[in-house]
Amino acid sequence: MRPELQERVFTVLPGNEQFLGGVDVYRAMSSGKEDDADMPLTRRPEVLGGHSMPGDKLGGLLSAFFSAASYNEPRADKVNATGDPAVRGQRQKKNGLFFGEWESLAGQWLAAGQPRSRCGVITVLALTSSHLRFVYVQRRRGGSRLGDAVEPGAAFHRSLLSWTRRTHNRSDSFQFGFTDASWGTLTIPSSKEFLQLFPGTLTHKDPIP
């Protein structure tokens, strides 16, 4: 994580927790299947208020164009959120991106990883001595320049995370499994940093627990 981004994250972390590292996270690439990892719009948190930066308008238009061109828009209406054990077995075998109900730990996790914002935002997953914390940092739309706005998001005690797993060989998508038997998938561009923070991560050859 670049130093200036880390400095922004520091400002909203509790003082009694040791920061161990962090990575940028994004929603996993949509496949349009019922076990996709897209959250409904109403469940995704709206963050960073009405903050904006010079260049946001143009950057937003370009981002919308490329999202439409790649057919990579969220398709939560296609997702079958379920806690049915029989369905869980099917998704284990098919390497599904999401299993659980919307209110499951994985559902809450994926919602936190897919924020809504009127400005550009970088979603950071910060690992501390006791928690996994989502932090939202303003950036210029379509660019990398950071803004001043920072906001803490959902936090999960580390004991709630049971396992992590890479979805495919050399993939930057990682599954997060929780103690309620649910799991969800997020994209982690800095996969090397992620594996340093989570050294016990399962490979794509390992079955989903």
C-alpha cells in the first residue's frame, strides 16, 4: 500500500489496535450467475457524502462508459442468496463466488466491499491486531490522486474469518470464509501483499472448506 494511502487509513483506526497492513479491494468480476458476488444496491453502504474533486465529472463519465462497454455492471438481481446446505455443497463443487444469505457474515462483508459513492473511492481492507476493517478513502474519479475525505466502514473481529482461498491459479480474486459457513469473493489487485498478510490462504487446488 502506498504511504499516502496508508496515512489516510491510520487516521480512522482505533488507537488500541496495531495496524498490520492493508490492501485495496474491489467487487469480483461479474459472471451473471446465481452464485455471483454482487450485492443489491440497497445493501451497499453510501460513503464519503457529497465530496468531490476537480476532474470527477469527466472521470465518472469515462468510468461509466468503460463499465458499460465491458458489461461489468452489478447484477444482484441474478444472485441467489441462500443458506441452504444442499446449495452450499453445489457451490463448493462449482467454485461459487458467494454462499450465504444477505445478512450472513459473507453478505455483510461483500456489501462493505462494494460501497456507493458520489465521488471516487478506494476501498481498503485493513488488518489490525484484532479486526479486519474496511476504510474508504476519497480519490479522483478515473485517476489515482487522493482526496482528503476518509471514512471507516464495517469491522469484523478476526475470529470470525475461518479461511481464505484463491479462486484460480494466478487469480487476483480471493474467497473469504466465515464461521457461519458463508463465504464471499473480492478482487485484491495487490495479491502479493494479500498473501503476506494471510499466509495460510488456500490455493485454487484446495477444495472450499
